[in-house]
Amino acid sequence: MNDTPATEAALSAQASPAAAAAVNGSDERRDYRPGYEVVAERILEFIAEARLVAGDRLPTEIDLAQRLNTSRAVVREAVKILSALGRVRAHKGRGLFVADDEGMLTTSRWGGFFRPVDLDHVLMLFEFRRVQEMAASSLAATRATPAELRTIEVAMQKCGHGFVHGQVEEFNQADEDFHMGVAVASHNTFLVSAVRDARRLQRQSSAIGIHDTLGEGTAAAVQEHEAIYRAIRDGRPDEAAQATAVHLDRTLEDYRREIQRRLFG
């Protein structure tokens, strides 16, 4: 298990002048980003590049603040985000540690190197999701029980309600329920696990601010969910898979544009 002194050099490399400028709010990009978002990203990059694994100790909040040229309050907010994501654990009296969270996608294998704002990583994750969820929806079209169909339908309807009323949290939860409902209806335990874990990784991008509003693509997502549901309900596996591909391809383009806008202006 790595201790703080063993990781200081790697962290220092993360605190580049550009990073410090972003943290201090002197970045001249067109879109303002809160300092805690930037710091959260830098800590994730540090964990990946230092090859830290579950149980390894991180520098203290004070050390992180000094090395990233920001305040301890900003670091504390960043740690809260990462704790919610299951990437960091704060143990009272002991310090900060890389988390061992069974909910993450085998943290030491995949979750440990996934960078939520790295466009290449997001693209690869969507490729993975496309393969898994097309298979899941195709199987669901031939295996879904009436109760499972109802679960998918209710989630679809709640997505629509969340969109119409501008309720981000309602839409996001219903979106999660919809995709997991389809995976469960595939009756394939491995697909359920793969879909759940990939979506958990994707939510890291969301939590750091990439997709925290109902954007232009939300209306399309509501319609796409309905197309997937109808194909599954009517027992059309090829159409269900194709509708899923259309949905994920369009969602990926939304992510691509938003990441580029947030990172490059």
C-alpha cells in the first residue's frame, strides 16, 4: 500500500501551470468551470498516472491544496465529489485513500484508469456500451416478462415527465432505470453487470459536470427510449438493437460536443 511520501512526485507533476491557472480561476476559456471540478479531475489523473490501487493513501487535503495551488476548501469539495463516485474514501484520523468500491467496474482493472473528461476514454466507453446494450435489448425482445416490460415502460414515461417539467434528477434516475431495466430483461447476468458498471463509469463524467443539465438531446432521448421499448415489447430483436445503437450514437455525439465545449471552449 503506497504511503503519501511515495506519491508526492507523481502528484507534483500534475500541478502544471495550466492546472494551477484553471484551479485559481485565471483560465481564459470561454466557459467558467468551478475550481473543485478541475481539482477533482486532477486528483483522478494523479490516481491513474501514479498507478494507485484500492487502499493506497493519498496526500492530505492540505498537501493537495498546496500542490495544486488552491484552497483546502476547494480540495474538500473535490474530495466530496470523488467520495460520491466511489473513488476516494476519507477515514477519520487516518487520511484519504483510494476507495475499494465493489460498485465500480473492477476498480483496480478499469475504474482505476478511467478519466471522466478524457474524450478518448469516453469514446471507448461508449463503444463498449454500444456492444453490450445492443445485445441486451436484442435479448430482451425475446425474453422480457410482462413485469419487466412494465418496468421499462414506467421508466420511459418518467423520462418523458422529467424532460417536460425540467426535472434533471428525475430524468437521470429514470434514464438509469430504463437502461438497467432493459439489461435485466435480457436475462443474462453478465450483460446486467457489464451495463451497470459501464454506466457507473459514465456517471463520473456527469458528476464532474459534463452532463448535469437537460440539453438539446434530451427530447431525442425520450423518443429513442420509446422506440427501444416498442421494439422490445413487440418482440423485434433486430429493431431493438438498432434503436439502441441510434440512441447511444446520438448520445455519444452530445457528449463529444459538450466535452469539447467545456475543455476547449
